[in-house]
Amino acid sequence: MVGIDGLRSRRLGRFPCGWFYFERSDHVDVVRLLAYAQDLETILGDLNQDP
């Protein structure tokens, strides 16, 4: 989707938004809940940056 390894998304039924998350062996790390009309590449782009 935005070129981030392991990032997954799940659409929320009939709503135009979705959860963006990483699956781990013992938990799920939810990154953001975003509307699909937003610029996802820009918003999620900070995940590829080193802290």
C-alpha cells in the first residue's frame, strides 16, 4: 500500500476509514485509524523514518 513492510489495514465495514496496524507474535500494534480520503502516504510516511 504505502511501501512499509508488514503494515496491514482493515476496512471498517461501510465506513470510509480503516485501521492500520502491525501483527506481532503476541499482540497487534495499531498505528492509526485513518479515513481513506486522506493522503495515506504522507501520514504514514513517518513510520519509515528513523527516530
